[in-house]
Amino acid sequence: MKRKQLNRYYLFSCIGVLAASYYPLSMGVRVITDMIVDGTVLKENYPKYIIPYTPICLAILLGVLIMPLYMKLFKRLALLGGSVTAAGAFFMLETLFEQKVVVTTAETVTRLEDWQMFMCYIPPEGWGETVTTYKTQTAVDILMGNYNPAFKLHFYIISVVLILSILNCLYGFGQMIKSGEKKRFKSLILQSVCSLAFLGLCILACFTAFWRDGNIQVSPLSAALMTVFFILLGITVGIFVGSFLLEKRKLISVWLPAIVSSAMTFLMYIGEMILLHGHLYSFGRGFIFNSIPKIVLAPVDLLIIVASGGITALIFTWLNRKKFK
């Protein structure tokens, strides 16, 4: 009976991931077709954000396809094996796309990695403009500069978080069906909700850039969305870690996931600071929004980092409440 349930779950997982990946995979096929036929991809034919989302989808799909094999070979370590394989596939595919795909504009011919950085500087509706006319020109030239691989740190953080958190859900529920152990059930449900919400925010950011207009000081709507994005990123990672530490002593099962959550949010700020040449987006005016001298972060940024860990701590205090009674 369990074998049939596991086979059915595996089939639905493959179909679900494939269906959810339709758009990113079709983008990849379109770009590869253009490269084979024309040797380049014209700017007007370039699909939005082929990287990192096409490699992410291919990596997750690979992770799901090998799930039965890894469950048989590695037992409880199947997720570890699947995650390492999927993450390795992601970085290999990401590098391949960046290095081999060429985008042609009216002015230049450039590799995909450089074109992707160009799109980081401007919102989707500004893609038809040149960088020199875009509103990001400031006294310190914040959003300009030569390409640097370190700019992609935030892309890599987001990509790895999505791969690990989604595979954690898929493998976790599969292991639960196989073993009948339901200790991680609630944490996996929360992981699924956070992963889908975070993925939704990532997709929204792709197509709207959270409505940033190029200024270092963003609108209240953009500030609110970025705040939720940063906090949810940390919580998603915190739940991933905490789901393996349930029913242990409080320092391990509650505070360790909370610390990891805040650390990941802080790391995302580091990625943003690298992208913006040592600056961060400002969420408003006044003391709470002004950078603290010598550390770049504003008080509101510190609150966001702490909030990420605090919410994670509350979640795992609730999940471990029976242990702490």
C-alpha cells in the first residue's frame, strides 16, 4: 500500500514540477533555438529572466527525477544527495547559459551574464532605454559600473534557497509516506507555504522589480515588498534548518534556526550592497531609515534582520511546544 502511495506521489511530483516549470523551460528552449539558428538572441526576442529561473527549474526537475533512486541508495540522506546533485546541476547550467548565450542589441553584442546585469540596473518597463538615459544616474553613480561576478551573489542565494526549500518539501513528504513518521509534517507544510510565497515574490520581482524607479530611495510600496521579501527569505531558510531539529533542546530547535534565519537575511543585504557598490536602498526619510555611519545598514534594516529571526523563533517555539511543556 505504501509503495503504491509513494509511486503515486512521485508521479504527481514530477507532473507538478514539470507543469510549474513550463514557462522557464519554454524560455530556455526558445533561447537555445535562437542560438542554434542565428548564433545569437535578439534583444526583442530575449525572454525575461532566463537566468536563474530556467537552470533552477531544470535543477529541481532533476532532483525530483532521481528521488526514488536516492531514497533507495541513501535512505534518510536522500535529501542531502538530491540537494547536492540539484545544486551542482544548477551552477553548471547557469554557467553554461551565461557563457554561451549571446544577446544582440542595436548597440552591442554581449554575453548573457552582462545582459542580465544590465537588467538589474533598470526595471522591466525601461528595457528599451539605454543605461545613460535611465534615472539611476546619481552623484555617486550607485547603480553603474563594470560587470563583477560578485554582483550575482543575491541571484545565487535566491536560487539555492528555492532549490533546497522546494526539494526539502518534495523529499520530506516522500520520506513521510515511505516511513509513516509524521514528526516533520507541520514544519513541511510551513516550508511549502513559505517556499511558494517566496517563489511568488521572486516572480513578482522579475516582472516589476517591486516597482523601483531607479532612485536609491524607494517608494513605500517598494519598501514594503522588499521588507517582506527579505524577512520571508530568512524565514524560509530558518524553517528548512529547523525542520531537521524538532524536539531537541531549545537552543538547538528554536534559537539555531532563528540565528540562521537572521544570518541569511543579513547575507542578502550583503548581496544588495555589492550590487549597489557599497550602498543599500533607502526605505524612507528620517533617523530610522538613514544609514548608520561605517556599517551602511539603517536601523530599519537591523529591525528587518532581527524580525526574520524573531518570527522563526516564534514558529519553532510553537512547533516544539509539547517538548517545552
